[in-house]
Amino acid sequence: MQRKNFTEVAEFIFLGFSIFGDHQITLFVVFLTTYIFTLTGNIIVVTVICVDHHLHTPMYFFLSMLSSSETVYTLAIIPRMLSGLIFDNQPISLGSCATQMFFFATLAATNCFLLTVMGYDRYVAICKPLRYTVLMSRRVCAGLVCGSFGTGLVMAVLHVTAMFNLPFCGTVLDHFFCDIYPVMKLSCIDTTINEIINYGVSSFVIIVPVVLVFISYILIISSILKIPSVEGQKKAFATCASHLTVVIVHYGCAAIAYLKPKSENAIEKDLLLSVTYTIITPLLNPVVYSLRNKEVKDALRRAVGRNIS
């Protein structure tokens, strides 16, 4: 009955980057270039892992799943954002907004748990090498990926269901996609319960994986320090360096974006932070795993060599 007291909102209008005025064309070129590199990089990583039998290991299976997830994640957000930089005040229906938020929330949470799974894989490889093939069998790997996706799916359903049961009065969205907090601000009623749900889900998705990764790396470091040779220690650390780099940036950006206190006067900062975790972070994955990983670089050389010959 309460919802009938409000005018029904059928669509939202993205303000996007309109506060940057004439710089929007420059932003379009920069973001489009970055997006092309992101898509290309992730597709190359997935393709190389699929075609090169040397990379048919649990670690690269998880990496291919992460790259695939990142690709779909960016497809849900970036094309509409790029369109908004050319055409101002673009509308989006409530249904489309809910769909975009669902994909964003599902894949963002899935990525968090996939990074945790990759940390567990490194723990088993370094701390329990003799049992690696048993502990990381195909069935276990598939179960870990499905568990990551299933957890992300549940988190997204909680977010979207709670959000789109709210009545909305505002129509102007101070953002470039249907992120949780900007949409919540458009509600006509008190959103304390939704804020609690949002904070609880975000805390679970970020803090639990961070704690698990932290524990994994404590055990990994303690095992590495027991290796007698310096060369052996360096080699062991090298297998973790790429993953650790991605983890620090990914969880760092997510924590700042969703666990920090919200400010009404920080629109520019929030937009730039959103750009970081929707554009920059997905690019980091293929760049780090391609430039810092010898096995991937060797696989790329073999693939290029086969094509040339």
C-alpha cells in the first residue's frame, strides 16, 4: 500500500561524466583504448590457455575463468558508459538497470572468490606439492569455480531484490552505470535496511576472501622460508608475484569503493574510483599475467611461431 503514494519511476537518466564538460571526448578516447586493450588481453589469455597444453593446469584454468569473468563484467558496463560519453543524459529502464546491476554484482563477487581460489591453489602447490594433483583434481577445480560463481549469484540476488523493491522518486543517476549506492540514493523512503544489507554483503564478499588469501600467504611464506636455496625461494616467490599484485589492487579498490563511509560531496572521486575498478582493474589481469609470467609469455611465443610457420 505504501508504494502507491509515490509516482512510479519507469527509467533513470545517467549523468555519467557530464561534470567533466568538454573533456568527455578525451575520456571517450582514453576509455575506448583501454577497453580494447582489456578485451584483447583477456581474450588472448583465455585463447592461449585453451590451445597450449603446457598451460592445462589448475592455476591457468582458474586464470582463464577469471579472464572470462572479467570480459563479461566489462561488457555489462563499458559499452553503455562509452555511449554516454558521446550522447548526454542517456536513459535506462528499471528492468535494464536491474539486469546491469545483477551482472555487475554477480561477476564482481565471483572475481573476488576466484582470486581466493587462486590463492588456495598457490598454497597447495607450494606447501603440499606431493598431494597437489589429488587436492587440485579436475573435479575439485570445477567445484571451486562453481562455488565462486554460485556465491556471487546469491550475493547479487540479495542486492538486486532488496534494491528494486524500493520505491524511487529520483530519476537522475549521478553515475555511469547502475551501481548499488547511486541507485539507492534515488529511493523515496529510508534506506537504512538496504544500507545494512549492502554493507553486510560487501563485507562478506571482500573481507572473507581477503582473510583467506592472507592466511594462504602466511602459510606460503613460512614454507618458502624453509627452502634451503635462495634460488628455490626466488622461484617460489615468482609463482605468487602476479597473483599477489592483482589481489592487492583488486581488493584495495573494492574495499575503498564499498566499505568506506559515503560522502554526498565526493561525486568526482567516486566516479574516478569506479573507473578504476571497472576499467583499470580488468586490464591489470592480462597485463600482469602476460608481462610478469614466463609460462604465458612462452606459450604466446609458441602460438605466434606456429601461426608464422
